[in-house]
Amino acid sequence: MKIERILCPTNLSPESDEALRYAIALSRAYSAELVLLHCQLTTAGVAPRKSYNAAHKAIESALAKHAGANGLRALHWRSLVVYCEDVGDAIAREAARNSIDLIVMRSRRRPHRAALLGSTAESVSRTAPCPVLVMHADERDWVLGEDTKIELKRVLVAYDFSDHSELALNYALSFAQEYQSELHVLHVLPPFSIDESELSWYPLGRENAYHKTARRLQRAIPAEAHLWCEIKHTVVEGYAYREILHYAELNQIDLICLGAHG
């Protein structure tokens, strides 16, 4: 996995600044340039120059606050302020313009408007030209201490055999190898697709949906991956987003990798 430029959108609020800790930690871990983006909404032309300059100063102040013991001198970073009518579109556009490899952002997590993410995070995840790391208020923290150390113990990839989930698996494998994490691979079958218990006896030569899927799931993992991390395969039945969240909570997952279908 090659990460040379990381984009971290911020609205300059304390909640948004929480994403900075992750962006800073990953920027240091991969020696990547950190681009801090602030989008100002406008419907009547360009905002006053004073507002533009104030935003740059506020970005630097927030970054210094979360830079940890090493401070700004150990970071390769720059700030970017743009005016737009839609924040989600602006984030995706600037990611493309600046050849960003990873977007790190905060979600407001409004379940009545989006099942898993806030509306802006949902939009960016589906339109960005690169992977998007999204965090929220109720997450399990894996960037710790003043030195912003990454402690990623368990990674979950939601795998449905599509090209999108194959990309998610590749990133999950890279993270698991880099941080010696457990890798959990989960596939969710549609509701009522399994008539018999997964432990029930089946005639020789015949397999139900559970057994077929379990075999496919095992074959999806490269053989060499078992040499450097512990891998757990799981097949369950139900509604995908519910089962993914339930599995993540039950197994104390630190990071979920999944593909967005656009």
C-alpha cells in the first residue's frame, strides 16, 4: 500500500479536529504529505479575504494542538481553503486535483439521513477517487498518546466477492501486515438464504449456501497472508449493514474496510 498524500477535510470545529489525530499519525507512519482542507460555503461570490486568511490560521492552530510531542517540525503539511456550494463535491474534486491517496475525515453520523455515515461522509465515500477513512464519536480509538502511536489490533473486511470488496481486502491485508493485526473476513448472506443450520449434516457431494460461501471466502485470501497475521473467516445471514456493525462490536474491531459501489 503506497500513501504519499493524505487529505483531511476540516470545518474547524473540535469534533472535526478529532480526525486530525488520525491524519497526523498516518502521515508520520507513511512519510506522507498532509493536506488540510477547509471548505467555505458560498452562494454569492467569493468570501472576504479576511475570512480566507483567518481560515488558514485556524487550520495551523488546530494542527499544532494535535501534532503531539514532535510538533509541526516533524510534519510535511499544507493548508487549502476553497469556496464551494457543496462540501462533498468539493472534497472529492480537491482529492482528484491534488492526487490524494487517502482521505481522512469525521462523520457526524446522522442515522436518519444515512444508515452508517453522515451525509457528507457518505457522499465523499461514494465519489472520491481514493479510499476514505471515516471516524465518528462512538468509535474505538486506535491512535494513542502524545506521540500519536497507531495500535491497530483487529481489522475487519466486509467481503462480497465484488471488485469493490477486493480493493477493500487489499487495503485490509496491507494494514494487517503493517501493524500485525488480526484480520477478520466477513460475508453476509441475504436473509433466509440458509434453510439448514451450518452444523447440520449434508449428503456427500452436496453443499448448502453457507458451505459454498465459506470455501470461496477462504480461497479469496492469499496463502502467504497466513504467515504474518491471524485470519478469521465468518459467514453469517441477515441484513449486511446490521451484521457488519454487530460483528464489529462483538469482536472489538478497530477498523472496518468495505467497498462503496458508487
